[in-house]
Amino acid sequence: MTEQEKRFLHIYRRTLDPGEAFLAAGMAGDDGKSPEQNGKLTLRRLKKRLRELEDREAQLDMLSAERVKAEIAHMAFDDIGRYLTFYEGEHGFEVHARPSDQIDTRNIAEVSVGTGGKVTLKLYSRERALLKLWELLQKEDGEAGDSGILEALRAMNQEPDGE
């Protein structure tokens, strides 16, 4: 699936307007057709993928221990590269935010805009999520052993002395 197709589905699911989604995703279609017609054709072509996304969301909407573990795992294994792009630009190393329709915002704990338009983005603590996930998995397995990994995760979560 292309980035434009992903963007199309994301926008369509928010607006339920195939023409608007087609235009906003920047897709190229049949020149003889309206954006609405091209959007409907695209929607038909991506129908299976749309159903898969809807099924996945329905499963995620169910409150369960598995869902909680999945959300904690999502935080634990998230990557800042999903939110920002890093590259060597004209003026040296540059960092830019990805477009909001391309990111999953559920792991963003805080966004603030300071003076001069400086944007600060904070994600939820990866270390805390890893620690919680480990504790849940330990309880599930009923294991009391292998506390070395658990202690290492706890150490990652603590502030260094003197701060």
C-alpha cells in the first residue's frame, strides 16, 4: 500500500467523503472523472484494507487485558521517527514534524509551542512502559525468577543520583 493510499484511508475514515479524501491525499486519478468518482473507485479498490482497519479498531475498542498490554507495548516500542523526520538539509542537520494525518498521536504526552514558534514534543515514558509490560508478563507467566531484567528496567526508570 502506498503512502497516498494510507493517507486516503485515514482521511476517508475521518470524513467519510471519498472525493475529499482523494484530493487531500494528493492522488492522481482518471482526468475524465471528478474527485468524487475517483475517490469512489479508490475506495472500492482499497475495500479489503479498509475492512481490515475497521476490524482492527473494533478489536482495539474492546476493553481487555490484551488491549491494555498491546497499548503498553505500543508505548514501549514506539520510535520518535514516527513523528519526526531527520535529514541533512541546506543548512545542516534538520528535523521536521511529519504531517498530522500521517502519525498516530496516542503516545504523545504533551505538545507545546514556545516563543519564536519552537515546538516541544514529549512522548510517554518508554522505560515506564517497558517496566509495566515486563511486570504484566511476569504475572502472567507466574515466574518469580529472572529478576535481572526486571531490575535493569527499574534502573532505567530511576533518576541519576544528584539530580
